[in-house]
Amino acid sequence: MREIIINTPTKQYPVYITNIQNLEPLTHNGKVLVVSNPKVAGLHLSSILPKIVAKEVYVCIIPDGEAYKDLRSVEYILECAFTHKLDRNSLFVALGGGVVGDIVGFVSGIYQRGVEFVQIPTTLLAQVDSSVGGKCGINNAFGKNLIGLFHQPKAVYAYTNLLSTLDSREFSAGVAEIIKMAVCFDKEFFAYLQGACLQDTQSLEYAIAKSIEIKAMVVSKDEKEQGLRAALNYGHTFGHVIENLTHYRGYLHGECVAIGMCMANDLALKLSLISQEERESIKALLEHYNLPTSYKIADVREFWEKFFLDKKSRDCKITFVLPVHIGGVCMRDDIPKEIVMEVLEQYSK
Ligand SMILES: NC(=O)c1ccc[n+]([C@@H]2O[C@H](COP(=O)([O-])OP(=O)(O)OC[C@H]3O[C@@H](n4cnc5c(N)ncnc54)[C@H](O)[C@@H]3O)[C@@H](O)[C@H]2O)c1
Ligand SMILES: [Zn+2]
């Protein structure tokens, strides 16, 4: 078992990375509400429930999918919590991927002005990225994650064996976020991933732990995304546009991030920030893990306009996170439109 302590200015908490059999039960001296979706509950609730020892344990099931990371689900979970008379000493448990994790973080952050919650992330993306760091956003008609708060969990239990039921595309989508961490912050980890097979349990545990360590370092320095944490948006500026243009269907988030990293690399190459060899080796690593690296842009002007939908495009400036070498990034909001358009043109042929 690996244990990583996350230190933020507001809270310190552990992340356990292990097999479910290896860990002591989660004990709580109040009521517990476990929130999940039908798919994850069907697969894993029966092995998780015996691991929760509390005064009373209730389960609340919300529909599966990004479309339900919204206020309707918030209302529904709140109703469950009030019906079962959860109080300020109660604990919420998020059992699921990033969708369940974000929404439970949000609900527990507003329930009676905030109660504690625990994350049991069940996708690779949630284990390496969304369950750590306390960002809890939900969607509305105006866009993704536009309503939310920072609320750090009490603990994160990343049980790697829960990932065995994940389909291969979802698994690869999580690897995209792992590669993102390596390119941004850790050259040796990048080299490790080049030679690794993440189907192997030991390698997978190592890669999850390493990614969480990187995220822990980032959030300890910049909990509220005023600087360094924005580096984790590498691949996302372009990726969010692809998600938007494909209406959040067709490509998974991690797949869009993989393509977005390739686009960011092309921009970095044009600006002579990285070499052709570095660009190629990042692309090869993404392909090694079965991630897409190309996308056909139908209309480059439309693509450009969509950059401004992102809440991070402040004052009509787009901030690009660009690698400066493998293991280092910079943030630039001064890149001339013509240069960005040249990159977009490359993807329109
Ligand atoms: N808070 C953050 O810092 C942060 C960071 C990155 C992403 N996110 C958010 O995370 C969400 C994406 O998370 P995701 O990729 O985990 O998607 P998800 O939660 O929708 O899960 C993907 C699919 O896998 C299923 N699933 C989950 N665990 C499974 C398992 N063990 N076996 C089989 N199927 C399983 C889910 O039911 C779902 O159908 C987005 O809403 C995104 O905005 C948040
Ligand atoms: Zn992401």
C-alpha cells in the first residue's frame, strides 16, 4: 500500500493507493451517505459496503453520465441527505468516476454549510486527477464546471483493483492525464512510462502514485489555481474546444486532452520551445497507450472562436500551457493569433 499526504493551506489528508483487500475499514462515528451511479454500484458497491463501518450507512444512486453532473442531481442528493437526517457530523462518500466525485464534493460542501466527504475514485482519471485537489464543479446550460467550490476531501481511497472493470478506452483516457503530469513536471516519470505496461498492477500503482505526488506538489503550492495549478491545463485549452465541437460525444475527455497536447506541442515547436524529437516522443507515448493524436478541424475560425468560451480565457486572452522541454512547461497569453491559426490550419488538411 502507498500513502501520500496532501498538504493544502486549508487541509491535510491522506490518499491511499492499494488493493481493496489490503486496507482497514473506513470507520466513522456518525451517519454515512454513499453516492454512486447504477453502473459502478452494480459492479462494486457490494465490495465497498463491508469496508464502511459507521452508525448508519445509506446509499444514494444518481444517473450515470456527464449530463447528470448538474443541479438536478444536487437536489436529489440533498433530498436523500435530509430524508435520512444527516447532520453536521455525517460523512458523504463518493463512489465513482470524476462525475460522482465532483458532484459529491460540491453537495457535501454546501450541505449545512459544509460537511466532510471521502473519495473512492473508480476510474483511472478520477484516481490520478479529479479526486485530489478539492475542485468540485458542476455543469449548467452555460458550460462545464461553471458552478462550484473548492472543498478538500477527508481522505481518498484509490483502490486499483476497481479499475479492472473499466473499458479500455476509459482506461486510456486516464493515461492521458498521467502523461500530462509527466510532460509538465517529471522527465524521469516520462521515461518510465515509455518503457512501462500499465496493465501490470505494480506499474499501474506506481504510475498512479507518481501522478498523485505531482498533483499534491502542485495543489500544495497553488490550491486555488492562481498560478502553477493552471499548468495542469496542458492539452486542455485545445481539448475543451474539441469536446465542445463534438458535443461531448464521440471523444472522451482524456482523448480530447491527448489531441490537445499534440496541438499544444505543435504550437510549442513553432515557437522553438521544444524540439521536433520531443514533439515526436510525446506523440509516440500517447500512441503507445492507444490515445488519438489527430483530429480534423472543419473550420479553423470556428475553432478559434471557441477558445473564448473557456472560463480561463480572461480578458479575451487565451492562456496556452506549452512544454519547454519534457518535464517543464510555461504559460503564455501573448501568442499572436496568426501563429495559433497556422497550427490549426495544419489540422484542417
Ligand atoms: N475536480 C477536478 O479536479 C477534475 C479534474 C479532471 C476531471 N474532472 C471531471 O471529471 C469528470 C470525468 O471523470 P471520468 O472520466 O471519471 O468520467 P465518469 O465519472 O463519467 O466515468 C466514466 C464512465 O465510467 C464508468 N465507470 C466508473 N468507474 C467504473 C469502473 N470501475 N468500472 C466500469 N465502469 C466505470 C462510469 O459509470 C461512466 O460511465 C468530468 O466531469 C470532469 O469535469 C474533474
Ligand atoms: Zn482533464
